[in-house]
Amino acid sequence: MQTGLPTVFVLFLICILGGPEAAPPRQCENGWISFYGKCYYFSRTPENFRSALHNCYNLGCRLLEIESKGEELWIDLQNRLLGYNYGVWLGFSDIIKEGQFLALSDRKRPRYVNWTQGAPNNGHGGTEHCAMYWIARKGWNDERCSIRLNYVCTK
Ligand SMILES: [Ca+2]
Ligand SMILES: [Ca+2]
């Protein structure tokens, strides 16, 4: 476990208490893209997991939690169009209990998952506790929270 990660869980609470309810489709602000009633912000620079989470909170709360195959295919397409290389952070972590990935927004298990073959494997000496979407493998992987990846914020 890395120092400072409990911050993530303070942000959990902020997100739960202050998070937007499911709203009817709406126009997104400048710089955000609309897809099926949600607004998406795609980062220009890669950040470590904690910074990505912070940045999304500052912009309106939530790090991307893919909820369906349709959403995932769209995210995959956007990632490729933007030229992202490795992938993007997903708002799921197993930092509380190894192997049990929970959503940062509600601390529940994700209803939709798409781990790549062999993942999550808690690799790099058991230091992989943050989930990401892996473009090349079109699926999810657990990674070290300290690496820098592009990220997507949703609201
Ligand atoms: Ca892990
Ligand atoms: Ca892994």
C-alpha cells in the first residue's frame, strides 16, 4: 500500500455525498463530450491515479467507471482517436481488500467488468491496486496506482 492513498477514500465520501444523481440527457459544457446522458472529459496529460481522481473531483466528481459494453466500445474509440497509448484509469480499486475491486463512487462491486485474460493479477510484486482500461487488449487490467495514465472524468 502506498502512503497517501487513504485520500482516495475521503474523496469517495465527497463523491457519495455530493455526487450528481442520474439526470436526464443534458448539454455538456465546453470541453466535454456527451454520450447517452453523461458528459465526458478526456485528459490531455497523463497523471497518476490519485491526481486523476483529484482532477476529476475538481471538475465535477467522478473518474470513469465503465458501466456497459456499449460505453466501453465508445471509450475505446475515443481513446484511439485521441492517440492515447496504454489506456485510461478506471474508478475501481482493490486497495481496501486485495482482489476485490470496488467502485470509487459507491464502494460497490462493478456490475459490468471486462478484465483481460489473466487480470487482475496483482502484478509488480503485488502492487497493482488500480484498474485501467487497456487499449491494446480491449479490456481491464490492474496496474500500479503510481504510473501516469490518461484518464476520463464523467458527470
Ligand atoms: Ca491488487
Ligand atoms: Ca495487472
